[in-house]
Amino acid sequence: MGLHEVLRDDVGVTLRLTGAWTVEHAAALRRELLDLLAETDMARLDVAGVEAVDASLFEVVHAACLSAARDAKRIQRVGPLSDAARQAVRVSGFVENGMFAEFWKDEERHDQNDHDR
């Protein structure tokens, strides 16, 4: 089951995903991302705790990124990729997509405050 937590701090708003984020949870993820973008111009996404993932996570995130850009907003990934996300992004080919390659780049992001970890 996919769980999420919304963290608000002086840096902004972060959506932290944990557990399984597969097609069964795509609608919930879409709703959460759209809610965040309704409240802020810059939303952060943390997938470090994702234990199972399929291509639907990437599709929903990319659609939300495109919608955000259309409205002069942005979604930024923070924190490291979980092992499951790292493997899935490589297999799915999303890491090769020029527009989103940087978003899923396999490196730890240091954009969160220490209390987020």
C-alpha cells in the first residue's frame, strides 16, 4: 500500500511517498500532486521510501510536471531514489527521456532540511 505524508517547512512543501506506488495508487498520487500545486508554486517529491513502483508513478509525475510548467509552477524531486525507484526508472526508460532525465537522475538531492530525514 502506498502511503504519503505532506511536510511543510520554511523551504516549501514536500510530498513524501513510502510503500508501494503502483497503478492501484495512481489516482491518489495525481490528486495529491494537484492539491500541492494548487497551494504552492514549487512542490517537492521525495521517493526515497518507495518500496515498490511501476511505470504509472512516472507517468503521473511527468503529467503533473507538465501541468505545473504550463501554470508557471514546478515539481522538484528531493532526496535519493529508493532501490525500487532506481530500478524501475531505468527499466521504464524514463531516465532516458530528455525532458525528465534530470528529474530522475540517480543521485541524492540535498534540497531538504535535516528534519525531513
